[in-house]
Amino acid sequence: MHIVRFVPSDGGRPLVGVSDGSTITELAGTLGELLRLPVAELRDRCLAADGPRHDAAAVRPLPPVDGRMEVWAAGVTYRRSREARVTESERSADVYERVYDAARPELFFKSAAWRVTGDGETVAIRDDSTVDVPEPELGLVLNRHAEIVGYTVVNDMSSRTIEGENPLYLPQAKIYLGGCAAGPGIRPAWEVPDPYALDIELTIRRAGAVTWTGTASTEQLHRRLDDLVGYLFRADAFPDGALLATGTCLVPDLPFTLAAGDEIAITIAEVGTLTSTVVAGRDPMAWLPEDTAR
């Protein structure tokens, strides 16, 4: 089962439903409204779904965020991520060394809901950066009660050029139009017995050929998921829920960089596969703020 957002085949407003892969059964309300519920009540609603049905192949899929939801991200939560940040940041490598073992994790705002692209859509590399990479991450879908209700795939796009120059440039390296993708849906937490044993695969194709691929696992995660959630909610509120990306363990070695036209596929076992096509600059992403169907 996946909880999905979609536009029905005849158009209209976005809907939410539960999908078995071929059929989507509608749920009442928006995703944000559903994330106001305790996880036990959400589970009951999903299992008892009896709304109108849609052919999954005929609808337009949307990313699993809406309304007032926000996307946040954790950094330096895997040893590989720490090593990559140290390598790219010659003048401030000790910052990443210290946060890896610190009690407090690195957490940062990543995206508003409307700026997130979904499966099969585009992500962007910045015009003012020369080294750009995807960052495949397990995403935690959280309700307003700080409960993990499910998991999704997140592509936390990153400019290694900009962040490597100065850690204070992190928001510019991470937050921009086309800088975040998520999807294809939400795998309910009650269907994933062990989130610390999920294989992750990243494949990048250029002109049809694989130009980079790698695998890893959430068992390499240096932080506990509930610890990350606890810090996120420690001094903040998310009335319609939030999406928290938990950090990356697959970082292409320098000097690899994405190029326009590259195809990115991120697969997390038991969760799903998120695909994106790379564009360069802001202009090819002009459709996103105008896409009122989202």
C-alpha cells in the first residue's frame, strides 16, 4: 500500500488515496488534513478506505506534500556524507567532523510544499555552480504529533561548489527552484518492519548510458530516526505535518557533476523509486510556480 496524491484523469483538484499499484481508492480530505490525525487513526482510515476508485495508470501523480507542509533535511548523518563534506570544504572541514558526533544533529529547512517536484518531473542544477549532485535520502513523513506515519524517497539536490566555499552558504546550495524532489508516494510505517535495513540505490544515466551508480543501506545511518524527529519538533510546530529527509549515504566522488539531460533514479527497498530529469538553471523550472494543479 502507498498513500498517494494525484490529479484524476478528468482533471480537477488534487486528491489523496491509497494505491495498490493498479487502483487508487480515494481518501477524504487533503494530505495535510490526514496528517493532523494520530498515526493509529490514519492507519484505520487507510485500511477501511472505500471511496471512489481510479486507474493508477490514468492519473497524474503528485509529490507527497501539500498545503502548509514543509520539507526539512538532516545533514552528516552517514559516515560517507561526513567524508564528502570534509573533502569539498578545505577551509572548514572541522565543522562537519564535529557535527557528526555531536549530540545535536544538523537540521535545515529544505523546501516549501509547492516547490517540491514529483516522480517523473524535473530537478535543476544552478547556473552559478559547477559541481552539482543528487542526494538520495529516506524521507520520514511526520504528522502534527511528531509521529512517523510513513516513508518516501527524497532527492536532496545539492551544489557542492557553493556549500564547499563556505558552510554559511548552505541555504543557497540547498534551497532553490528545482532543488527538491520526493515521491512517488508514502509507504505507511506500519508496513515497514525495520527502517534501518532498507537498501538504497542511486543510478544516473547520461545519453542513455549509466554514468554513475552506487548502493548503500539505512543500516549505515549514524543517527536514530526518532532522535532526528525529536530535534525537529523540539522548538517548532507542524500543524499539517512535515517531511524530513534523513541524510545521504551515496555521494558521487569529485569531480563528478550532473549535466542537463541526465536521468536520476533513486530506489529505496520497500518504499519506491523516484525518477527525475535534470535541467540547467531557473528558466526551465518556470512551470513549477505556475502549476496551480499542485
